[in-house]
Amino acid sequence: MIRRSMIPVALAVALAVLAPIPALATFSIVARDSATGDLGVAVQSHYFSVGPIVPWAEPGVGAVATQSLVEVAYGPRGLEMMRNGRSATQTLESLLHDDQYREVRQVAMVDAHGNVAVHTGAKCIPDAGDHAGGQYSVQANLMANERVWPAMAKAYESSNGDLAERLLAALEAGQKAGGDIRGQQSAAIVIVKGKRSNKPWADRVMDLRVEDNRAPIAELKRLVGLWRAYRKCDEGDAFVTEGKVEDAMKSYAEAARLAPGNNELLFWQAATLWKLGRRDEATPIFRKVFARERRWVDLVPRLVPAELLDDDPAAIKKIQALAGRAKR
């Protein structure tokens, strides 16, 4: 269902009543991935550091976006209520019932079962509206036009890939359709597991923010790509630990492909290859890194105490000597 808000009361009156609550002109999406169960929120706003305010998510519980003349408490309180067994619909209805300023709020929620609830208050600044679909909701206020949230919904439904890719596709479509009438400034994406485990550090899949940028969605997309590269590097390290060398090399190669200018990923790939006795493969990678930044040369001997390189002074000197033959 697509809705559009009514014309609001004078903004000056609203701000006077609600100050110092920030006015977040925002477009966002909350969603549950039906394939994995992961829960996510992505948002863009012409407001500094939107990340700590709008998106909220908890593994095995749900995800919330709270915006417009924002009441931040909808985030943590909404998660608490869903954690205690209420559905997204029951939670949002309860919170709105207790909020005398509900007509200036815009809030969306999805719970761990995929139930969706969304509210666009009648006094949200136009163009404002929302669209709730299968296990997701898109919502926007103070937009350049009323095409923004339908474009987001279409992009999310038609895009392929994992949850992060689909959330970004929705943001990109919203911006392409017109976006915030004031422009762009900050963006964020949060993804958590659909089921809680005994490893909370693993349950929070992704939490990335762009605080202040002329093209925050593009920058957020770059950060997601970098996140993928480092995850591949971590995967390679795990394969090495398990003795799966060829699998590790594939993961390292993919990490380098995803972040071709990242010297850190290349350096650790080269060090691992050298440690495994594959010096012919490690040599050109070391040379490339040293040619870009010679500071990595000084790090080489420091890997010996951590047993990331063998305690072989001649071999260490041989690696460092590659800097002398590196192209400048």
C-alpha cells in the first residue's frame, strides 16, 4: 500500500513544540531477507551523522527506522517490545498510542518473522509516504517528489544479490528519483542475523556509516565493497588455519579484486604465500606493495615474533630487498 501525507502544520510551530528533537528528512528501507533471515536497515538523509539516530536492528529480533521529527526511542523501545514477543504491528501500534506527537513521526519496523509495520504521520513534511511490501518497507519524508518511495520499492523487489546489495539498490533508486529536496549528506546501513547465537560479534553482520559526504550513498556503496574484501581476506586466513591452501588463495585473490588499490590486503596475501613456501607467487605482490608504500618494508621483520614469517634473517632480508628493485 502506498500512502502520501497530508499538508502539515507550520514547520515553525512543530519545531517550537518538539525542540530540540532533530528534523530528519530521510528516505530509508527496513527489510528481512527471506532466504537468510537476516534483518537490515539502510538510510540516507540531508542531516549530519544519521547513523546513530534512524537505523536500529537486533539479531533475532527485528529492525527499525525512526525518522521525520524523530523520536529516537522508537528504535530501542521497539526492539525491546519485539524481543519480548510482540509483532512489528503490535509494537508500532503501542508506541504510536503513547506518543502525542505521532502525526509528525515516520516509523517502520520488521520483525524476525517478516511482519512489517509502517506509519507516516499526517503532518510529516511533504512529499512524504511509504510502501510496505513482502517483508520490507520503504519510507521517505521531505522528498523532492512523490516518486521516491515507489522507486525504492521497485528497485528492492527487482534487484538480485544479498541483502546489502538490495538495500543499496533501494537507496540508489530513491536518490535517482529525486531524493531529499535539500540534497545529500549522510547514510548508513545495518544488517544483523535473523537468529541470535552465542557469538554476538558474529550476529552483527554489517554496521557502516557515512557521516558527512556530498555523495553519501556512493561512499556507502564503496565501504560495503571494502567490507566484502576484508571478509574475503578473513575467509582466506581461516582456510590457511584449516590447511586449505588453494581455497585460501582463491579468497585472497577475490579480496584483491574487490579492493585493487588496498596495500594492506596485498601485503598479508604476500606474507601468507611466503610463509607457505610459495615465494615465486609472493615476490611480485611484495614488489607491488613496496612500490606503492615503502613503509610496509619495515613491517616485514616484525612478523617473525608472531610466527607469521619464519625466523630466517636471510629470507627477511630477501623480502626487504624487493623494495630496492620495486618500480617507483
